[in-house]
Amino acid sequence: MIFSAQIKVMPLKDLLDPQGKAVLGGLHNLGLSSAIDVRVGKHIELQIEATSKEEALQIASEASQKLLANQVMEFFEISIV
């Protein structure tokens, strides 16, 4: 069976997000001053062939830990569809 894993990778809350700060500055320059914070991350869609939803989640988690997210600076969340 084929499952779709939606993986959200974001910078850790305690770390500076230079990309987010740049986007926030751009929004303010455009007159959108009501935006008070921006965090920029990645959205990854992974198609997984597995026998169960639990196995697909385990595969997506392993891929995230080993390749998709730098766990020193980022965290990830996975949802399986």
C-alpha cells in the first residue's frame, strides 16, 4: 500500500531564524506591519510503500532523523495520509 507522509521541518524555537527575520522585514517594508513574527521552514511530501500506517510513519521518521531535518537546529512533525 502507498502512503503519503507530510513532513514539516521548522527551526527550533530557541534559535534565530535569519530567513524568517528577512521575510518579516520584507513584510514590514510592504506596509504589512501587523505581522509580528515569521518562521521559515520546509514542507516535504514523501510517498512511501509500506504494509501499514505505523510502518510508513516509522520510515518517514527515520528519513527525517537521518536526512530531512538537522535535529541540532530543527524539529519535525509527520502526518501520514
